[in-house]
Amino acid sequence: MLNKQTTYLFLALAFTLALTVISLVSNDGLPYFGTNYEDKIYHLLAYAVLCFLWYKAFVSLNSAYPITFALMLCVIYGIIIEVLQGQLTVTRDASIMDIVANSLGAAIVSLILTLRKKTIVKNL
């Protein structure tokens, strides 16, 4: 049976691996809802989830700065994935706006976690 520490780490690694595969294959199978910024919304949501999972993994590992480490990891990972899309795939392109959406998703979660942490400490 997995303990809390290994469960969060497993979830973060599994989601990272899944996101890597999804990011490097053709995206023709994704549902389309008819908005102009749909791709950016997918990026923002995916990296928000990614950041939250890595935050939980770093907390379970007793990291000193879990929010900062999760944010940095997600931003760097997002940049690397975009570069790989431009270099390794024929059906995907590297995009600065995708990097912005990835980083924004991670930053929003980091901000929420930071504000939540300050509110909890203040209430004590």
C-alpha cells in the first residue's frame, strides 16, 4: 500500500509523463468547443493541475519551499516541452503564447496556494 508521500510523488510523475506524451503527439483528438483561445485554456488548466500535484509532492517530501519549487519546475518543464515540440514533432509547433499559458496556469495555482497559506497562518 502506498503512503501519502509516495502517492503524491507517483501522481505528479504520472501526470508529468502523461502531459509529456500528450504534448508531443498530434492533438487532433482533443474536443473543440468553438472558442478562439481553447488551446491556451487547455495549457493553462494542464499546468495548473501539474503545479498543484508537484506542490503536494514537495509538501509530502517536506521540502522547504514547495510552492516555489513547484512553480519553477512547471515553468522550466513548460519551456522544455515547447522547445521539444518545435524540434521533435511535425504536427506541433513551439509557441511563446503556449509558454505564457503554461506559466500562467502554474502561477495562478502558486498564487492561490500562497494566499491560502497566509490566510491559514493569519487565522491561527
